[in-house]
Amino acid sequence: MTLMLNKKIRAVSSENKDTGFQADLRLIAIIMDGNRRWARRRGLPAAIGHASGARRVRNIVQACADHGVRFITLFAFSTENWQRPAEEVSSLMNLLALYLQKEVKDMNTKGVRLKLVGDVSRFTPRIQNLIALAEQETANNTTITLTIAANYGGRQDLVQAVQSWQAMHPGQSVNALDEASLGAHLGLSYAPDPDLLIRTGGESRISNFMLWNLAYTELYFTDTLWPAFDSDALDEALAWFAKRDRRFGSADALSLSAA
């Protein structure tokens, strides 16, 4: 099934001369939902669910790389998640620190560049240092860019983008701000907009994730809980994506299922 999907995705990777946009699958964004429910159904604490979800990341990043996807963005911790019980937040912070320490070697082996997007100022100095070190050590990797969105919110991202633009253009009216200028100041300005958003866990909302970037993204919702979302589940999402007709606002559809 993986080989067939790779052929389909490559078949739509050439530029459409009439509309001027790329039809390939460049970036997949994932809202990793369902860790706590996965643990609860097994009579386990939430921390075990989150740890199982963290272990799933390596498999899915590799599967995306195998399909030729160049960017993957994972929603790990939102600005709203600070409202969760203090014990759970603490375990998530410890898990983030452990991930940053233990995964860099494997990332370098597999060519994964790590980026973190979000307001890191609320993290402890130790975690901030680990983030900076992991980004630095993987900066030259080129197979796939893994972005972890941590202490991230789409609304916050837009606000800071406007503030950043204003700081670089003191005295100018916001009337001078256009879409391209704003986009250049977003946290994910280095990456293309997502072609596909996957949300695991059965919910059908985007939960303040990449609000600007998801304008023309295909949205795929699955009941599968994140710790159980394996490469076969990813293949199902990619097969669904391959059948989509992406119009990008035009009247004529670009059939992604056409070979």
C-alpha cells in the first residue's frame, strides 16, 4: 500500500501551469489528540498516555519521510494546556525535556531537522536551553523538518506577527501591512502551508492551531487515538488525501486522484 501511495503522491507533484501552485504533499500537520483517553481505557495514568504518544512521533515522522513529505508539524502543547492539572503539566514538561535529550541522535541519523514554534519564554531555562541545543544540532539536516508546536496558539501567533511587523516598521500604519508581510512574521514562516491536517482522537475542530496557515488545507479527522496512530493509519489518511479535488478558490478542480 505504501508503494501505491508514493506513486499517487508523486503523480501529482508537478506544477499546475494554469493555476501556478504546487499540488504535491509538502507539509502534514497533526493535532495529536487522545493520549489521556488511550491511557484511561487501559487503567493507566495520563502520564503513561503522553509517554506512549511521544514514542509514536518517531514512527510517524519516519513514515512521512518515506513518503517524501518534507515538513511535518505536530501540535504538542497549546497555550490553553496550562489550565490542565499541575501534575499533568509537570509530566508534560518533563516529557518534553526527555524527548529533546534523547531524540537528537536519532534525528541526525535520519536527517530530521527539529524546529520548535511557540512562546518558549514560559518554559524553564533548562528546557529553553535544550530547545536551542536540539535546533542547533539538527540545523543542517535536510530529509524532513519536524516542527513541534509547544506553548503555541494560532491567535497568539497572529498577534505576535503583527507586533513583530510593527517593531520592524516603526511609525508606519498597519494599513501598509499585507498578507505576504504578515506571513513573513508568523512562527512557521520558514515552512509551506499545510496540505493536510490530521486530527486524531475523534474530535472535529482545529483548536486554535495554525489559524492563518490552514486556509486551504484538507482536514482529516479520525477516531484513532494518537498512541495507536501507526503507519497504516497514516496510509489511510494519505489515501483519502489523494482523492481530494483541491481548487484553491478557482472554479476548475485539480483532481488529485488523476494519474
